[in-house]
Amino acid sequence: MITLPPDPRVDAAIDASLDRIVTRARTLGPGFGALGDAVARASRGGKRFRPALVAASFGAFGGDPDATPSVYPVAAAFELLHAAFVVHDDVIDHDTERRGIPNVAGEFREHARVQGADAAGAVVLGDAAAILAGDLLLHEAFRLVSFAEVDPVAREQLQALLDDAVYVSAAGELADVTNAVVPEHASHDDILDAAFNKTAVYSFQAPLQAGAVLAGAGDEARGVLSAAGGSLGLAFQLVDDLIGAFGSAEQAGRESGGDLRESKRTPLVALARESSSWPKVNEALAVAHTGPIAVREAQVALLESGAPVRLRGLISDTLDQVRTASRDSALPAAVGSLLRDLADGVEGRIP
Amino acid sequence: MITLPPDPRVDAAIDASLDRIVTRARTLGPGFGALGDAVARASRGGKRFRPALVAASFGAFGGDPDATPSVYPVAAAFELLHAAFVVHDDVIDHDTERRGIPNVAGEFREHARVQGADAAGAVVLGDAAAILAGDLLLHEAFRLVSFAEVDPVAREQLQALLDDAVYVSAAGELADVTNAVVPEHASHDDILDAAFNKTAVYSFQAPLQAGAVLAGAGDEARGVLSAAGGSLGLAFQLVDDLIGAFGSAEQAGRESGGDLRESKRTPLVALARESSSWPKVNEALAVAHTGPIAVREAQVALLESGAPVRLRGLISDTLDQVRTASRDSALPAAVGSLLRDLADGVEGRIP
């Protein structure tokens, strides 16, 4: 992710919330206590970009954390929401590891095996644990926003942002899964929409806006920020697609070309489909799961289709929109500067 | 379930909330609109017992719905919470039907197949849709409680009840799945705890208490009500176990002896395990999935173990506690009368 200045008070708010989950779960017996511990572990490894974005936006709009300490629990809510999505996403994808260590499902499969369950039983318990873990995280995210000590109008605005984040991300996730399992289903626009919905709102637009609401920003500034946040999120996701296809193993956090191995229907692939060399790309993608040489051939076929160049152009146009918005007179100078830093950060990740 | 007087304003509040989900989902495209429709359908077939219980408790405590119209959206929240649990429970159990018609997962598997997905892809899309549907329902339940127009103290009490309902039910569900997949894992007490946690709090204790909070009941009355609600919920669940093993197909809403076919670790089976004839019961249960004759033999073996008689005794003791509490001087007469009616209703379901 993009690096923002760390704020120990953001970490403290997240940790306080995770401590509540752990303590609450332990009162309900050792089995459920283990789930609380797993939830906390699942929420601890990340870069905490979304809460940092809430705090950075709040600060750039001139918010004073001593006057509005609720900025920290609200920031924490976005981390817990992210963790909820990740945990449920892993169930959908049948993943049992994240960052090389067992995730909630993986851990509970192992618990079940140790206690003598058969393989099918272990899968059932792993999935159950992960579904329930995501439910608890979603519930806690909502609690943090509901209990924010801000005036009722601001609280309703924050709840509306959370509502947007939940609905739009769910729509993006459903579209993403549909595009993956239904061959030839989606148009180029559908795939771009899914990419936007899955990440842009909950990772960029809503956290930026939450900071603005907490700092008391006016409607005009929030409107400009909302559009810029959406564009940033889209550009981020498109860069992620380039990384998934062409990034180094270090940058992708997994084997290089992972998206190609998994035949993901990304905007990059949608662009390739519009080129005259699509049959060749399609053939190369069909065998990309077989090994590193086949991945390399799929990368070459994609490059020859011109899709990466077109995608870079789309990213560049989207970031231009962010930079133009950043100079809008409705925004304080510090907010414009934050948006430009974020655009630079997204651009800097292009592989 | 037990029948309570119908209240069209409860139905109107549930329908308004489902309409919001449908409308909100449709703005995010036809695919997600279909999910909104499926969520609404999943929430429409039930008997709406929990919201009726909120309204009945509120009325018995002398609450005036014209002064506190929030009783209806809060009541609706308990129906949506129930629907969220049912939808996620179905994913965990790999069920694709409910009441004989496709559930959310079943419907989206069919969508996927019609659009050309293979069998594995259809399962992935079905599970994804059902996980997301449960997330939306949980989110809406929380919204309904958060937006209740009541004083801040009452709102915090309602949010605490919802928090209990979410945590305790999740603990019950996890324990239930663990007991099902891990052989010889659970003690008799563990299995009783799981039965209590899975249903008693969110179906009885919390709805009764929510009605009391909304009607402005005092702490002492709420304390008595809480204990009685827990006992009612436990008795209800134990009767459900008898129905699952011995009830008619009509009463169980599925083939008779369904719990025996599925080798469920219910409190009934836990009691049988303590009898000297357990080896015979165990043998009969092991083949109960093979057909109606084997189910009948398992029923006979269970009867001979004495477990059903002991379970009936436990149910009777638990309902006695409810009836004793119903005469506590801290409770208004109408609340006592409601509790006795509920106890009679639970007793009347014993097969």
C-alpha cells in the first residue's frame, strides 16, 4: 500500500477494539475465545492504510484530535471493515492462508483435525469459524461508528459512509466472483465497475470523506474529495492489476504473475480481449497455471496485445483527474497536497 | 414457532427495511439487484416470532406505540438478525434450499449455471452470494437499532442487547458445528450450553428485553425478565430437539427424525450417552441415515435409553422456573401473563 505517517493513536484505537472482541469472546468459553484470538490475529498484520487515511484527511482539513477524539475509533472502524471483507473473501476463495500463515479458516481446520475431525469436518469448522469471524468484525466496525461521540448530523453522515462502503464493496465482490465463474459474461465496463466497487469506495472514498466529516468540512469540499477519492481508488486497483500480472514477487507479496496463474478477469484482461491478438493471449492465459515459463509467455502475449500500455494510459488519465481536483479552490491547501501525495504514491507502485 | 397476536405495524417495519435493501441493491446494477431481491425473499417466509415478541413485551410493560414508534423498527431488527443467521447457517451447512425452495445460495448457483458456469463455479457464486446476503442483513439489523429514535440511554441498552445476541449466537453456532464435526468432544454441559447460546438469547431473551427497554421498564423487572427469557429459550430449543428426533413430518417441517438421520449431537443424544444402553443407541444412530426403518430403530433405542423422559423432565423444570418468575412482584401482571402464555406455547409443542 501507500505509506502515510504512522499515528500511535490510530493503532491504540484498533487495538482497543480488538481487545474488546477478545475479552468478549473469552467470556463465552474457550472454543469461542479461540475465535476471538483468531479474529484479533487476522486484524493485526495489515498496513492499516485505511485508518491512516481517515486520520490524514481529518488533519488536512484542520481537524483537532483533542477536540474530536472520535476520529480514532472511526478510523479503526475502517480497519475492522477491511478485515471483515478479507476474512469473508478468503472463505469465498477457499483460501486457508494469508501472508503465508494460516488464516481463521486454516487455523480452525487445524483445531478440528487435532481434535479428531475428518477432512470434511475440518473444512466445515474452518468455514464456520471464518464466516462468524467476519460477522463479528462487521458488527464491531458498525459499533465503532455508532458510538462515535460527534453531533447527530455528523454521526448520520458517518453511518451513511459506512453504509456505502458495505453495499458498494459487496456489489463489487459479487460482480468479481460472477466475472470469474461465468465465462464471457462481462463487458469491459462491467469489469471496470467491479474493480472500482470492490475497493475504491471502502479503501479511499469513504475513509477520506470520514476524515472530512469529522473535521467539519463543508459540502462543496466533500463533493470534490469524493470524486477524487473514487478516482484514486480506481487508479490504485488498476495498478494492482498490473502488479498481479507483471509485478515482482516482492511487490505482489506472492509468486510473480499470480493473477495470470489464476486466470483472473481483470480490467487488464478485458482490454486485451478488445485487441486483435486476443486469441493468442487467451491461449497463453489458458495454460498459465502450469508453471513459470507459461506465465512468462502469457506476460509476453499480454504485452504484445497492447493492453498494458492502454491500462497505463487509463491510470494516468485517472490520476490526472485527482491532481486537477487537488487544485480545486473548495479544498484547503493541505488536502490538495495530501491528494497529490496519494496520487504520487499510487503512481509509484506501477511495475 | 409459538403464535403471538399479529401486528401489521411489525410487518410494515420489516417490509420497509427489506424495501430499502432491494432499492439500495438495485442502484448497484442488475447482478447486485438480484441479490437484494434474494435477501428480501429469504426474509419474507418466516413466522416473524422474534419481532412479535418485542412488540408483545413492549405492550405488556404498558408501552405506547404512538409515543414510541421505534418499537417497530427495533422489532424488525430481530427478524433481520434472524434472517442473517439463517442465511450464514445455510452456507455453513451447505444447504441450498429452505422450506423446499432454493435459498440465496441455491438461487445464485442456478443463476451461474444458466449463464454457463461449471458446477464448481456455481458453488462458489452461490456461497459468495449467501455470505454477502448475510452481511447485508446483519448490517441492516444494526442500522435499525442505531437509528431508533429513543433516548441515548435506551439506545445504548438496545445496542448492548444486539451485541449480546450477535456474540452469544455466534458462540452457540461455533460450538454446535464443533460438536458435530469433532467426535466425542463435548460433555453434556457443553452441548446444553451450545443449545442455549444458539437460540435462547437472540430468539427470546433479547427480544423480550428490547420490548421492556422501549417501554421504560426498570432494572429489577428487566433482571427477572432476562432470566425467564433465557429459560424459555432453552426449553424451546430442547423441545425442538425432541421434535427433530420424534416429531411428525408436519411438525418438523421436514422428514420425521431428521436430526437422527443427520447424527446431530443434541442434548437428547448427550443424555442417551449417559445411559447404560448407549452402545445400542450409538449403533442405531450410526445407520439412521440409511432410511425410515433405521430411523424408527434409532427412535426405539433412544426411547429405551430413557433419554426422552429425562429431557422432558428437564424441559418441565425449566418451564417451572419461567412460571415461578412470571409471578415475581417486580413484573407487571400482563408481563407475567405473557410469560405463562409463552411457557404454555413451548410446552404445547412437545411431540
